[in-house]
Amino acid sequence: MDSARASLVPGSGDAGFAGEPGLQQLASAACHRILRLFGVSGAAVLLAGGAHPQVIAQAGDVATNPMALPAVRGLIDRALSLGRAGRTEAHNAVDAHAIVTPLRRDGVPVGVILMWRPSAHSFTDTELAQSALSAESLGMTLQLHHVGETLRRSEAQYRLLFQRNPLPMYVSTFEERRIIAVNPAAIQLYGYDEARFLQLHSADLMFEQSAEERARVMRETAPYHRIQGLVGQHRTATGRTLDVEVWTDEIEFEGRNARLVLVYDITERCNAERELARVSRVQRMLSACNEALVRSQDEPDLLARVSDIALNIGGYRFAMVCMACDDEGRSIRIVDWPGQPPNHLRELRVSWAPDGPCGQGPMGRVIRSGEPVVMDDLAQHRDELVMADASLNLGYRSLVVLPLRDAGQTFGVLNLLGGEVQSVMGRSELALLMELADNLAYGIVHQRARQQRRLDAARIAQLAYSDELTGLPNRARLSEQLQNRIDDTRAHGGWSSLLLLDIHNLKALNEIWGHQEGDRLLRSFAQRLQLATAGVCARLGADEFVVLLGPHRAGDETIAVDEATGAASRLLQALAYTHHSEGWVFECLCSAGLVLFNGHDGGVSELLQRAEIALYAAKAAGPQSLRRYDRELHAAVVEHAQLDQALREALNQRQFELHYQPQCDVNGTWVGAEALVRWRHPQRGWVSPGTFIPACEESGLILRLGLQVLEMACARLAQWQAMPHLAGLMLSVNVSARQFRQPEFVRQVAQALAASGAPARKLKLELTESVMVDDVEQVTGKMKALRELGVSFSLDDFGTGYSSLSQLQRLPLDQIKIDQSFVRDLLTSPNDASIARTVIALGQSLGLDVVAEGVETAAQRDFLHQHGCRTFQGYFFSRPLPQAQFEEGVPALADPPRALQRLS
């Protein structure tokens, strides 16, 4: 054993520690401090001496002192021989885990500190490092104690030891605490020169403490001859902060009482302890955050929980979650903060755009880079923070901005504002904070996905059971409710009724003003329906609505019929109103079909079918009509279905034929003809066009019928070219608005002309004004394409529709026809006569030929001719003729008009 170690052996003379008074008390105090600092079950101080180290103090569970364990003895031997600290390994099966740290004097091991805890709790590397710092502190304490004892023996020896001691030391007066001596190590630590140091007071070394606080510390420590391990903060000459542990002892210096002060720089240890505390705090935050992820109900709840965790567990002064917006300015929106945020943060306007002044702050940088930003001291970042001064005034000192990321994209940030200047953040703490932010980001994305699933489920349910346009129950939901009502009437008796409503002439509104206005009307009607009835109401589709009336508890069917009919009639009246829009009005009137049931009248489908039958009859009777289902109505529907089937067979078998009504000049000479479709049923005979054409319109068969008529007309027109008396005639063919709207209509006309060989210049297509409610540009495009083929156009039934002069001017027309409703009474009705004159004048001004329809008398012909009409059509000249009869000849009138007679 070398001399340095031998000098510590008991009985080794004045140079040793063991014989000095108070040494055991110092060692015992150190053991108790180790218990508090490390939370171990036992601690001991051993000094080298003799064959084995001697225990001079121990504390805690001394009964389980593991010094006798081979592993621990090996650690003690290594610490004394090599000066290395060690710990038992976690995987070793031992009765207790221990740390052994060497005590040094002048760099030579002279003893060890031993601490232990139960075998279930092994020591970490961090605790091993911290135990080394504690051992150094105790070593300095022992040395200070030795120095004090030495000074009491020899002033000369004291001065030598004081000056050469590597630990910072100074001497102050006992009462006033004025510094009267300082060693080079203290001068080097604090950065003052010796002269300046000797002018200081002990309180001058304290860091950022008020005068009152410094005075309090001085008063509390004044009576004590010895101060052991007083931890605080000192300030160097450059303003740097030191964490220090101060030990004092009373000495006699130059003939007076003084204090010998040993200052141990524990900045590294305190930083490690603070980092350990912060890491532990962040770990608790992380654990609480993970629990919040599981317990939160939605995104706002999650953000509120995490913000609360940051304040109550993390110790931060303020927490704020912000989201990156994808708007034009790429703004950053605050979405959560605990309580009421400070005004300067509530008014904060920041961005993540890289080229704007509001996007240069820490939040913008974090969103763009996806990397965290840590500002230990806000005072050092005034140039980066727009509101740094306002934050500092509120006590905020540090800032951590963490990215919230998903799939490689940063969609927001978590801001944590601290109330203290924070030392450099360690990797472990920052890694844990990033893990916390990542978990929060996952929770936000998860909650948003959950919310979207809830919205999708609600949307699916709405789509499944609600009408998207009006919000009323749809057919599926109505079927469930109707079935419940059927079951209820079957179980409890009584009657209920089903009312099927149809809005009159909604199709015309859609064609004239567009489906957008039609949808507005439907939404308005649905609201009125909900207000007018307390029962179940639904929309079946298009313009059909259903109301469940009743239940009518009367056992007598007749009474139930009267009750249901009365309720339905009152509802019809309540639903009638005038729908106003920009520049026009629509009289919203309904037709309704009523069906009663008592649970023994069939299922849902059958009741709806019966209501449809009743509604069909009500629509035929006109608006505001109500019809109740009965057997007669059922028979009428059957007849309608049979007609529809017969029409389909007629189209398949080409049973339709054309008749031709001449168009004549004033003398009765034929100048053209209009092709009119007729149907000769094999069993029924001739069927009126007023019967089968509306049926075709309703069923959609009008498209097939129109194409057949066009093909037959072109074929006939081609045949006429070989007949000299017919070759010069123009042939007019009616085209429905629905047929004209077909995208392939132009191609169909071209194919009919090409297949038949008919001259396109002899074909005239008659359009109604309802065509003009569509996109005028599209209508004009089709007409121009057909005019390029040679086809001409006539506007049929002019004056009965909704066309305007501006629309009329845009269409490439050749002819307009005065509707027969104006011709019929023009000799007795001044209004009809005025309309006829106006149409003729309009045609002349636009350069259009004018044809008068429905001319039945010579007087009508003469009136029209007198005002400029040159072409006529009607029974006065000829009724529609079958093909063979028409082609026999082209007769003229036997009597010329009176105007011509006056000229002869």
C-alpha cells in the first residue's frame, strides 16, 4: 500500500484523517444524504487500512450490508487499486445490488462509498455517474475537514495547503462575511483577479437573488460554525451561472475568528440532475398522453387533455396546438389552448409560407422542415419572435416547438412555453418530447379518421333513409314506417290511410326555368308539408310525396273514409301556394291519390300501387283533385297499361301510318303539307292521337314513334320527287322537344335523308317553343348543323309558349305558325285578332313565312290574308288525308277569296 493511502490508516499520525475529531460525523452525514439523494436502502463509507478497509460510518438497512458478497468485495478492491467505480450487473443473481465509488485524496484512492438496494432493483449508468460526483464531494469535504484541522495545528502548513489546494477556497470574516483571503483555484473559478476578489462580500457571489433573499440566507447561516453541503447558485465575473455546493468551517485567521469556505462546482451534476428530472417529467407526460389517446372522445377532447397534461405534469406555463392551413396565405391557426390565451397570442398572425415576413418564425420553420425548434432563452431570440417582449413580460422564458407529422407531412405544431430559462436540452428529453408529439399527431389523425367514419356512417344512414334534396324520409324509410302502421292496424283494429301527392306541372317548370328552380320548389314544398302534417311524410322521388294519415280508430269504413277524405282535402288546400322567384311565379298545386287500409289489404308494395292508381286518376281530373282508390280506378289503370303494351306492339309491328294535311295559298293551291301520325289498331280501329300521343309522351315511347314518323316522311318525300304534281311540295314533320334534345338527333335526320334519298331542301321540321327553354346555344348549334344539310325549320303553335323575341331572333327559323287557338275566335275576340295581326307583322319584320293553322272558314282566311298572311292550313282547305287520297291530286279552291274577287 502506497504512502498516500497509508496516511489515512488509523493511528498513522498527524497526516491521517481517522484520528481527526468530527470525521465520523461527516461520514455519517454523507451516508444519510446518499440515502435521500439516491433512494437506496443502505450506504456506508470505508477507509483503507490494514488488511481490509474499515467502515467508519453507515446508514439505512445495515443488516443487509452486502460487503461480504464476493461481487461487492471485488468492486471494492478494484476501486481501491484502480480508482474505478463499479456496480453489480442487472442480470446477475445477487442478494442485493450495489455501487462502489472510490474516495480520492490528491487523485489517489483512499476509501470507497458503498450503497446498496434490494436485488429486484439494479442500478443504472446514470446513477453510477452521479455516485462518482457524490464521492468527489465527500472527498472534498474530508479534505476540507483535514485542512481545517491542519490549520489549527500550523498556520504555515495551512497557508501552503490553502494556496496549493485544487479546490476553490476563500476565507471570510465570521460576522461580516467580508472576503479576506482567496486561493488561486477560486480566482480561476470565478474569473476575478485577486485584488477585485478581496473587495467582495460573500453575498456578491450569489446569482440573481434579491437583496432580501441574500439577507435571509446570511441571517440563517450566521450562527453556524460549520455549514455542510449548502447548495445554491453563484455568479462569475462574466455573469455565467454556477451551481455550487458550499462547505464552511470555523478557523482562526490572523488572530481572529473566520470562516474557511470550500466551493465545489457541481454544475455538471446539477445539470445531470435537472436533465434527469426533466426526462422523468417528460416520461410522465408521455405516459399521461398515451392514456389520453385511449380515453379521449374526439379531437378537441384530446387536445384539451394534452394541453392540461403539459401544464399540470410537464410544468410548462402555457401549451398551444396550431394547425397549418392550406389557404392562399398558408396561415397557421390556433386550435387549442388551456383557458384563455394571452391577448398577444390570441391576436397572433403567423404563416408557414417561406417568402412572407409572417413565415419566418419558429412555427413556420418547423412546419416547413418537420424538425423541432428549442429556444432556451426567449430574450436571446427577440429578432425571431414577433411577440417576444410581450411573452417575456408575462413570465415566459423558454419555448419548444414540436412538429405534428403524418405520412411524412407536418400538419401542425405543439408549442410549449416554460417559465424558466432552460439549460441546453439533452437528447433524451428532446427524443421523448418528439415521441410525445408523434403520439399526439397519431391521436389527432386517428380522431379525425373516427370523426370521418362517424360522418360517413351518418351520411350513409341519411342516404339510405332520407331524401338527399329535401331531407324527408325516402322510399326505404317510408316502407318501414308503412309496414309498422299496417302491423298496428292489424293488431289493434281501425283504419289508416295513405295519401300520395303529385305537384302539378313541375315538369314544365323544369323545362322552362331549369332543374335548379325545380329543386328550390321541391325543398320549399317539403318544408310546407312537414309543417302542415303531424304524421309521417316522405318523398318517393321526382314530384311525388307520401303522407300517412290516421290512424282512424273508427270501426266503420264509411266513417273512416269521410275522416280520411276530409283530412286529405284540408291538406291539399294547405299545400296550395304561389312560389315566387326572380321575375316569375309558379302556382304550386297538387293532385292526390288516397287509399285506406286496415291491416288486411295487402303489403307495402300493393298499397303504394293502389295509391299510384288513385293519383293517376286525380292528375287526369286536374290540379287540386283528390281521388280515392276503388275498383273502377283499378280498371282504368289496367286499361292504361294495356294501351301502353299495345303501343309497344304497334311500334314493333310498324302499325302507324301518316296522313297529310295540305298547306295552301289564298287560292287553295297546295304549297306544302304537314305529316300527321295516325294509328289503326287491329281490334280497336282508329285510335285518336289525343289518346296515344300523350301515352307515348308519358312512357317515353315518343322517341321511337318520332323516329319512325321521320323515316316514313323522308321515304314518302323521296317518292314524291317522281310525281310532278307533288315534287314541288314542302313536307313538314313535327319533332317533340324530347326528341330534339337527343344528342344523336342530327345524325338520325341525316341517316333518314340518306337512307331514303329524299331532298333535304323539301323537308321542314316543326319545333315547339318548349325547345327554346334549353341551352339556346346548343339548340342553335343543332339547327345550324341541319340547315347545312338543307333542312328548314318552322316554329309551331307560336304564341302559346314562353319564347322571347331575343330568343326568336337567335334561332335560324324559316317559318312561324299561328296557333289555331288564336285563329278560332279571331272574328269575335279582339284579343285573338290582335295576336294574329301581331304574329303576322312579327314574321314579316323577321323575314319569316307565316302559316295560319286551324282555318275553317272563308272569313277567317280573308281576315288573315288581308293582314299579310299568305299560307293557310285547316279544314276550310282540306282535312288530313290518307296517303293514297292525298297523292291523287292537288286541287284548288272553287271560290276565290273576296279580296281577289274585288280585284277581278
